[in-house]
Amino acid sequence: MKRSFCLFVLCAVLCFASSAGAQEWKPPTSMKKLPNGLIVVVSEDHSAPTFGICVSYRIGFRLEPEGRTGFAHLFEHMMFEGTPNSPKGVFDRVIESGGGANNGDTRYDFTEYIETAPVSALDPLLWLEADRMKTLDFSTKNLENQRNVVEEEVRVNVMNQPYGFFFAIDLPGKAFDTYPNAHNFYGDFKDLNAARIEDVQKFYEQYYSPNNAVMAIVGDVNPNEVYEKVEKYFAGIPSRPTPPRPTMEEKPQTAERREIETDKLAKVPALAIGYRMPPPRSSSSLAAAVTGELLHNGQASRLYQALVKEKQVALSVDGGVNWPLGNPFEYNGPTLMVSFIVYPPKVTEDQLLAAYDATIRELSAKGPSQQDLDRVVTKMRSDSYGQLEIPITRASALSHAVLFTGSFESVFNMPDELTKVTPDQVREFAAKYLVSTNRTIINRVPVPASPDAGKSGGAQ
Amino acid sequence: MRFLNIVAIVALYAPCSFAQKPAPLPKDLPPYGPEKPIEAPSVKIARLDNGLTVWMVSEPGFPKLSYTVVIRGGYAADPSDRPGISELLSNTIDQGTKSRNARKIAEEFQGAGGDLSASAGPDEIEVSTTILASKAEPAIAVLADIVQNASFPDDQVALAKKNLADSLQQQEADPSFLASRAVAKVLFGTSPYHVISPTQESIAGSTPANLRKIYAQRFRPDQTAFIAVGDFRNEKMLELVKTNFGGWRAPAESPMADIGRLNPEAAHAVFLVERPGSVQTTIELAAAGPLRSDPDYESAVVANAIYGGTFGSRLTLNIREDKGYTYSPFAELNTYRAAGDFVTRADVRNAVTGATYNEMSYELNRMVTTTPTPEELTQAKRFLVGIEAIRLQSRSSVAEGLSDLWVKGLPPEEIGIYGKKIAATTSDDVDAAAKKYFPASRAAIVAVGEGKVVREALAPFGIPIQPAP
């Protein structure tokens, strides 16, 4: 899949890497809080004269209002549409002329705005981030334009694609019962069309305040100078109350949920399986993360070896905890361990599931060997370094950690923590959580396109 | 990563925006600070007695390391009765050696903190991995084993053939793939670069013996480069390379001959790929472009950045930010060892198929007929230079960039020269490149979508419409 501009594939890697650094390698990193509540993290990296910024706001799909599915993401687009001080186009012209690039990402529990550029562009970019933290150009024309752009995004990524992202949209929709966790985050077109500029304004006032944000700056910078600049540009932005966080909890699942969907664009069938996971940062979260990677990460993973190689009932296996819209540590509400399996047309759903269940059963009964566990933990450590290697992705990891826990230490301590997970903990976790009563399965089967096609199962 | 494509879809990108007429900068906006010099990676070059090229970039301080082994000969070198067999070869090269089975290979890479990625390109096959630097020794040993002793076990090849056949079937649903395949055929006719993927027939007919034969022909030290980037000392790394690759011998036969330069000429016609059920039309405009080694390559890159290669480009401003026809339009120059192409692409809702083609043609011809403003030129150049510096921060990107240069016969220093050439590009250079490569009449139009929609939308332009080859 070609992305529009290749640099931006970088941030997609975030989904995969675990959010962790390592004891042996910890770059100088510090944190400050401004009186208005904005938290700033600075991490040094002098290997190249560049920097990365990530501003994360504590707002994501889960908090978007009912009747406004897809709004958090549509809103994210509006953050690029200018302010009264710097009209549409200025931000991008300044960053591109500064030799850098920017982007945004909306997820369940945060929305992030990222920039990377040579250090000569630091001052104007901080100014521009502060500028859009003060107010936006609430323009009906721009909203109309971005509504069209977002609808094309949904068409290209969902409606015109085989599988239509069903493992990320339909699976949580079936696995969860409450609106925050179950609704279609890309948005129903009727909801996108119903969005008004007043909604944009209200959403901004509620969630886009300095006290609801964490900004991380990573690169060839001097921390004291950065804090001075941040003080200068951001200190004058007043804090605002944010709405109380509604409950996200789900009633426990008691029975397996199954569904069959048809797909007019896919040529071979696919199965998505989702197990509900323990709450974030609970005692079994680490075991969950390791189990997810043990089952899904790479060709050495248990599911790949069992389903693709030994039993030959699958073409590909992907997944993990909080996959594909995040990594196993960056979530703040109910989430799933997802397995997405594409399988040959000659294999039946029952055959595939029998092979899958045998793999899970073996893990629940015997757990992994210490040797198997060590390999997976080594891979997770290496993946986490991958996320800390360059400024823009390190800035993301740091700002998310602070957003969720108030501290960035977990980013650097995680590798140590991972090595403490025991085979018994993995076995116990699998035996408790990877059971059929805790899961949802969607089987997506191809059907020939008909003249009225264009509405694949996953898109509404 | 096997499923980077799926993962890449996941991010909900909301790129930029631009006013058609640039708004003045805010009066309080602080100016850019002083420029700091950007240092290109320093590449240490060595050559083993057996002819193996070794390029090393020592970057101490961060505990990761990228290895890439790149071998000349990819799709363009495949036998004509086995188009795309390089893909099967890259899928099976890590499935067994004389001393390791497939599972052991996968586990050894995992234990080093990496995955093995093996891929086939037009001119090369590449195997690479990014690992923990502390695992440099075990990882190079298994990598060397794969490159020298792959055995293509019968059972693993049979499985890979089956899975590849199913994946090919699945690819037939993907509009991007359908468009790229048609573009390659339209541009390159029957010349080697027209193949971007195997066919069901070529896979069905391929045997382990075919793979072993091609492997023996192509995988030889004098046609291979070993590239390492990361936390190591050059002397120590060179020792490791000698230990693991020093005993490798080239066969007596001479290596395959280079193909001469190709100058594709695309017919200015619409090539339709019918895809029933499409809610969008995928439009690609494709023409010949410069080679990576051509003197006007960088000028064309700058012209493309102004035209459609960035979020701030004219095409994006026009069909995304002004008209909202599409989410992710783009234009790019692709280079091969013996050819180049220039492609513009957008996925647009069915109703604006004709309007989008009209705007693409307009923006292409505007590049040919008018000179970009000084602001546009400066922005494009600074963007390209800065982005290159950012790209080179990642060890795997440096390895990838060096591998690409080697495949195209360029020296490693080019990795640092590129930015300087971009910075030195003048307005005249851009005009000349635009006149040469950008006229819309040079481009073939490939459209993937509902046949009726495409035919009706493009009929008014009076361009012949025919089924894609």
C-alpha cells in the first residue's frame, strides 16, 4: 500500500512497537508543568540537527458525542484549517519551508499532532502549536471541505477496500455493548453530514485546552531553552474545565459472539477474533502484552507457525493487544486482543478455528517455555527501541505515557518490567482471558459483486 | 513487516491544507533560527577478495543495527516463462538452509530482536533485518547462511506456492495493485519492467529446481552488496563480514548482462480496468521519467514537489483542499536501474472522475507553461532537503537508501550529494525538467473502477478509451 507521502508511514509503526525503552539506554529526559496545566516533556537527541514534537490531547473516539460518530477524527482535520491569526495554509507553508512535515492521528483515547523538522524551525512551530491551542478559524466552508476529504478517506480505506477494516470497526462493534467502545470511529456518513460548525466550536472548547494536553519535544535541543520558549508561547493560554469523563466500563461478557459478514471486494475469506482484555495498567497487563506478541509477532509466532506453516489453514496472521489502532500499552479503556487471519477458500471456518483453538489451548495448559518467552521479550525490547530511535516517534511515546500515567518513566522502564513476566503468568493469563465466552468472532466471506455493489459489509 | 500495508491504513491521517493564494504570514510569527549543517552518513567502503561489496555506517550510541544484503537481479531478470518468480524466491529464501529449518531461522531472528524481510524488486532481491546491536554476531551468521546456503525445501516451496497463489487472487481485489500492474504494462510493453508481480501460471509452473537454479546464478559475491548501519566499530564489523562471507565463491560463469536503457513511450489513451462494485475511480497518469543517475533527476524531484509530491503541492491544494475530491492524491518519480517513470495518482468518488482528470491535466500543463514562484521553489527545496535529513535519522532508512544507490550503480557518497543538488536547483532547471517530463499529453491514463462510470466521465476529453492490457 503506497501511502500518500512516504514519511508519514513512520507514525503507523507506532501501532506495532511496544511502548518501551531499556535500562541500558536512557536519553536525558525531563518534564515540567505550566501553571495553566500544560505538561511539557523534553528529551535530548543530538545525533542530527532535527527535532520532533508531539502534542497529545486527552480526547479520542470514545468521547465523541452520540449521533456524531467520526467526529473526533473530523475535528482533527479542522486543526489543520487555520486560525484567525494564521489562516488556512500558513501552518503547512511554514513547516514545509522549514524543511519538515506534520500530521495528525486520532485514536480511542488520544488525538495527537506531530511535527518534525530541522531545529531551525523550532520557534515558528512552537508558536503555531500555541496559536491553534488558543482558538481556530471556525469556518463552515472549511468544515464542508474537510467533510468531503474525510468521506473520501473512508471510501478509500474502508468502502473500496477488501475486508473494509472489519477487524478494527465491526469487531469492537460486536464485542462491546456501550457506545464509547462499540461505535464506528470513522463515522457513519449521516453523522458526518450532520456535524455543524457549532459542534466543532464546542468540542474545541471542551477538550482542546492546555490542561488537557501533553507536549513532548525530542531532538537536538537544550531543555532549558525549550522550557523558556514554551513558557513564552504557551503560558498565556488560559486553562478551561474539561467535561467529567463518563464511565467506559462494559458488563462482563458471558457467551461467545459470532457473526458472518459478506464482502463484495474480497477474493478470499478472513476471520477476526477479539478477546476482551484486562483494564489498562492492571496486574495482568504485561502478561497480556507478552501473550499477544507471543501469538502474533512475526514468523516465529505461535499462530503463524501453527496455522500458516504446520496445519496450513491460513495465509496470514496478524494481531495483538489493542491492535491495530495502538500498541499493547497505550489505551485507557476496554480493548481487545485481535487476531486477523486471512485463509484459503478451500479451508472451512471450523477447520481454521479448530487449529486456532488448539494453539490457544496449548498455551493455556502448558504456558511458554522460558526460552520462547525470552525470545519474544527480546523482540519486544528491540521493537520498543525502534520507536525511540527517531525524535518524532519518541515524542509520541513520551507524550502518550504522560497522558495516561502522569509519568514518562514507563517508556524507559518497560523492558525491565517485561523481563519479569514468567511463563506461569502467561499461562494463567491465557487460561483466564483466552476463553470462548470472552470472545467475538466475525467470519468475512467473499460474494460476487452485483450491479448495486459499493456497500460492503463493513461500511455503513 | 509483513503487514505494514494493513497497519499503514490504520493511521487516520489528516494532512495539511493550503490556500490557493498564499495568505501572509502572521506578524508575530518568529523567524526560522540559524541553520545547522546536516551531516550525511559517513560510509566506509570495503571489498572482500571474493568480490563482495561492503558498505558500513558506524553510528554508535543507540543500541540497534540494520543489516541489508542486496543482490542484483529481480523481476526484470526473471525468465520469460516464469514472470515474477523472484517473488517466490524471496518468499522461500528463508525457509531452510543446509543446517537450519524455517522455524529455527525465524526464531533466531526473533531472538536477535528482528524479523527477516526478504523482498523482490525490479532489479534486485534484498534481505534485511534490524536487530539489537548486542546480537550482531548471531544475526549475521544466520543472514549469511540464508544468502549462501538456502535449500528451498520441497515442502516449503509447495506451501509458499499455494499461499502465493491465494495472495495473488486476493491482490486482484486491490485497486492500487490493479492500477500499478496496468501502468507497468502500458509504460513498458513487453520489456523487462512490465512485470510487477507473478502470475498464477508462473507460480503454478515453478519448481524448487527452478528456484535453486536462479539462486545459484544470481546469488554470488561479486553481484552482492552487504550494508550495515548502526552501533558497531567498522573494523569489528568488517571482521564479522569476512568470517561469515569470506568463504563464499562466485561461479565460473560470467554474471548476467545489464539491460540497456529503456525509454518507455506511453500512448496518450485511457486504459480501463473494470472493477465492478467500485465506489471510487483510481486514476493514474503515467509517463517516462528520469533515471536516478540522470543529471536532471533532482530538478524533476523539485518540480514534482511543487506539482504533487507534498501535502503543500499544487495538486493537493487543488483537488483535496479546495475541491475535496480525494483524500490522498500524490505524484512520484520511480526509478529503476535502466528506466524511470513519473506517476500521478488519486482515488476519487465516482462522480468526480472526469473533473479530477481535468484538474490533473491542468496542473501538469501549468508546470510546463508557467514558472513556479520563488516562494514555491524555495519551499519545495527546503522541504526536500529537510525531509532527507529527517529520513537519514533512522538506521534502516540509511541502509535502504544505500541499497537503492548500489542497485542503480551509484556510489554511496550520493546519499550526501542528493541534498546539495536539490539545494542548488534553479528555477530554470525546474522549468526544463517540467517541459521535458510534465506535458499531460505524454501521459497514459489508467483508470480502475466501474466501466460505465469511467467511460462516461472521460468521453468528453476525446481521448481513445480502451481496455488495459
